[in-house]
Amino acid sequence: MKRKNDSHPGRHDKEHLDFLDDRMQLLDTVRRMIDIELDRRGVNAEGMERTPPAPPPRRSFWQRIVSIFTGSL
């Protein structure tokens, strides 16, 4: 019985390696998409700690009064 030489990948081995490369590229793409979404939501990916968004600037009393009168124009 002849022993198969493993130093030269066969057609099936090349197909398997190509499939694995495609899967790795897909996983990298998904990982980048997840990182972008976590950044958008303000979540730290390593510790999964959420950083609260900065509170909106608070308007002074006079700014609120002016907006009441100018809002109806």
C-alpha cells in the first residue's frame, strides 16, 4: 500500500484551506461590525462596561423663559 505524501496539499486540502480563509475573513468582518456598534453605543468591548453618555447642557432659567416666548413665533 502506498503512503500518501502530506507535504503537497491535494485539491481537497486546498478547498478546505480556502473555505477556512473565507470564514476567517467573515469573522473579522463581523468582529469589526460589532466593534463599530459597541463604539456607537458607548460600550467598552474588553470589560463590557458601559460608559454613560455626556448629559446634555442644561439651559439657564432665562434661556428657558426666552424659548417660551420665541417658540410661539
